[in-house]
Amino acid sequence: MNAPLNRRNFLTRTAGAGLVLGAPAILRAAEGGSQKINVALVGFGKQGKVLFEAMSNIPGLHFQAVCDIWDYNLKAAMAKVRARQGSVPKGYSDIDEMLATEKGLDAAVVATPDFWHSPHTVKCLEAGLNVYCEKMMSNTIDGARDMVRAMERTGKLCQIGHQRRSNPRYLYTLHELIQGKKICGQIVNINGQWNRAVTASQDIGYNPKLSIAPEVLEKYGFANMHQFMNWRTYRDLSGGPISDLGAHQIDIFNWFLGVAPKSVFATGGHSFFKEREHFDNVMALFDYDTPQGQVRAFYQVLTTTSAGGGYFESFMGTEATIDISERSAYTNIFRESSAPSWDELVSRGYLKKGTAPAAKADSGDAIKSYESAAPEVYQLPGDLNKPPHQPHLENFFASVRGEATLNCDARHAFESEAPIYWVNPSAIQKQRIELTEEHLTV
Amino acid sequence: MNAEEPKPDTLALSLGAMLARFWLAARAIQTGIEKYAGSTLSETAVSINGQPNTYGLTDGAATKGYALANYHGVPAALYDKFAGEPFMAGWALKLFDKTLGPALILLGVTILLGVASRISLFALGLLYIGLTWGLILIREDSGVAWLAAHMILIIAALALVRYDRLRILKKW
């Protein structure tokens, strides 16, 4: 389906897909809906609910079946579907039974724990379904490779849930501002983070009366109910915070730069949650060679403090810095004082002038010759006024209808995710890893 | 009572009782009504260089509205947290979710009209204790403190109720 990876150009294909087909496809999907698509929901935990809410706004979907090993989730899914479409979907606790029984399914939306992503996606693809699967593709790089191979072997669609790839704000920033108007000049550094407080990172509790039977848990790979509820903290079940939270943003680094990093060096530890298998805080440095020059990217995921203002990606250029986030409130663009004027861009609607932070009064501790002039603040001209996952799902269903091309199919997602699989090994080994074709290819 | 002690200012106490009653009624009624609130989003595509943009960037304006279909007793984000608590019985959570909005409106109206004020205020207090217990379970300490302020007002209203002249079913 696609040529093997080349570090310098592999992500340009993804960028092209988004530029040429992605945005119009989103608009068409929103208007469309004439062709009914029969959907199976596989996994209806927290993320499954988020995706369902986003899908509730998309016309033409019929939720035919739902599958979850936890009866509590299964009943919730059936009730929500019934409330939305007026008919009760068929409920299953086992995906094999669902695939063997249900006829006429067109697509599956997989939102199971990470270590089930690959087996569930492969099963669905081989059963002839198109699949939307949450990121991270898998808890192992080999699991992710299996997904790419299954997609290409079956010829079915497989979209991975890097939903920022279909977000109009991200598409506009990349194609119009960075590539089109080149407002950053040369991008020289990237900084990204997802920091959240200890209170937001606690283990998820459960009602013992609602527990799943031990034999069922064991059948599906969970040692106990705590592990079922908190699989994100276990090394055999997930990639931990760097894949759980970081994958979305490191994907943006690679997508925006259009290349994969050539090395990663990471560090991590158990700063607060000492009993967890995965590190609670991880910091990673990526080195890139881009056509414009070298770029270094720093990424941190801290589950022990909200310091630094939540989650965002910051692209630092010689003429401007773009702070972008899935949350509009964290998005700002800063023009260097030495950069060409943006007045024309503002007058033509490409940017909005923002409110500059209040200037600090002169004081004795500032040495003026060491400081740069304060940059001007600008903002994007518009917003996404939908749930953040909706455009990506719209793109998927429009692609199922043959009206669009996937914005993040499994191969492109793999090419972007592959470096992330090497962050934890680097942190554990305390060694820089030079990323070769072997590390990054299917 | 000592003859030298001043007589209570019954007018002020009566006004105080009514103010406490009206505040609690307003709080309960509007909180109950807000359970039926929803928003409708209208979007217009942002124009760039004189043309509507093709990326899907929009200027959105949310319009608030009320409908029975919008009803949400316990907010979804909190519902899942409550459901995961071992002390929280599923049936009780469902019952609370279904009745919270109507109960707030009903009690708010009876308190506003002064219908069986003692019973109405006591029932509202019990409802707030139920909410407080749930927030303790999920460690929402600021919410607990906020509800405690409501409880103080309810107790004040109960203490002043006999001075409140505008009531129906005064015995209760």
C-alpha cells in the first residue's frame, strides 16, 4: 500500500492527505449521512463514552451492537444507544461472539484498553469491518505493526484516534500558517507538555458489588478488578503516561515537522506514585534533521503537578512561536519583534490580534541588554465548536462512505507513533537511543 | 424575661426570616431549573481573505435553552465518580439522579410560598445532606464547604420561622 519509511519524507504523505482531502471531507461528512453505516462499539469505558458522545452528532450512523466485558459498561452503552436512536443494540461481552453473530456491520469503533487494541482491531478488520481504533495503537510496537499489516492485507480502513489530525485549528495552523505563510520562519525547537495534578491522577475506584468475576477478568488478561480499572498504570497493559497522554502531542511534533526524530533520550521515575509500574513523570528529548535544519524537541508528561498550564505543543521559530493545544484557551501565537509585520495577515483575516500581557515595570534586577523585546500576541481566526473527537470520526465515516481519505490511517499513525515506543526503554536504560529504520518501520 | 432586657425586634426578625426563606427558595428553584438547561450552538464559517475558510474554523455562539429532554440530575462527570464508589448503592444513585431536579423545584416553591415552612426547610436540609455525603465520598471538599453554608442558612431560617408572618400551614 505504501512505500517503506524514509525519515526525511514519511510524514509529508500524512500532511498531504490532511491538506488535500481532510478538511473538505470533514465538511462533507457533516452535511452527509444519506448512506447508513452500521456500527459496533467495542469497549464502552471512559473513552468509549467520549467517542459515543462525539458520534451522537454525526448523521447516518446506526449502532447495531455493543461489546464490553463489564456488564455495568455494557448496560450503560445499551441505554445510551437506545436513548439516541430509539432501538436497543445487541449486547455482547465477547468480541468473537459478536463478530460471528452480527451480520451487516460496516464499522467498529474500538476503545478497549491499549493491550487489546491490536487483537481487537485485527479481528474486526479480518471480519470485513472498517475500524476506528483509539490511540495508542498498541502497548507494543509489534502489536502496532500487526495492525498496519492487517489493514493492508484486508484492504479495509483503519483510522487511529489521533484526533488532532482532523482538528481544523491544527490543520489550519500547519497548512496555512506554518507551511503557507511561514510565520514561524525556521522552526528550531519544540516544547510540549501534559501536566496534571496528583488529584487528577489518582487510581480509579470501583464498587465491589459491580466487580467482574475473577475468571472473566483472567480470561481477558486482567489480574484483578483494580488492574481492570487502572490498566493505564501497568507495564504489560499500556505504555504509561508517555503513550497515554504524550502520544497525542509527540504525534503533532512529527506531523508538523514532516520527519521522524533520529534519536530519543528520556528520563523518568516514580516521584509520587511509587507503587505504580509505569513512571509517573517522564521527560524526553528528540533530535530531528529537517530540510530547514536541526530541531530539538522536549516533551514532558507529569502526572504529579499541573504546573506550567496544562497541555500544549509549542513550535518555536526564528520569527514566531505557536503555542497550540486541543484546548483553544491554551493557544497563542507570538511574533518576534524582529519579524516582518503581520498587519496584512490580520487585515485579511488570517490571524486575530491578541491581548498582550501587561508590561512589567522596570526594576533593578533586569539587565536590558540581555532581554529580548516582548513578542506581540496573536490568535487563530476561528475555533472548533464541536467535541474534539468529532471531526476525526466524521473523517472516518466519510471515508467509509468513499467521500474522503483517512487523515490518520494505521500506517501513518505507526510512522508517527514508532518513536514513542522507544521513550520508555530509553528512560529505563538511561540511554540515548539512535532511531534506525529497524526502530521505525513496519 | 428580665424587664430591663430590650424586646426582640419582631419586624426585623420577620424580615430576616423572609429573606432567608426567599434566598433558599431562589437557590433551590433555579438550581432545579438549570437541570433542564442545554445549549444550542450556532456556527458560522470564518472568512479568510474574503472567502469562507475550507478548514472548518468557525465562530460559534451558544444559545441557552430549557427542555425536559435536557434533564440531567447528577452531572455526567460526577455520576461516573459516584458509581465507582463502594458506599454508593446503584439504585440510590439512579433515584437521586432522577429526582434531584424536581425535588429542588418542588421544595423551592413550597419554601417560597411558605407552605409548611418547617417541613419544607427540613426536607431541603436532608436533600443537601445527601448531596454533601456524595461530595465527601469523592473528596470534593470545596463543594462540601459550600453546602455547609447552605445548611447554616437553613438552620437560621428554621430558627426564625416563627417570626415569618407570610406562611401557609403554619403549624408545620
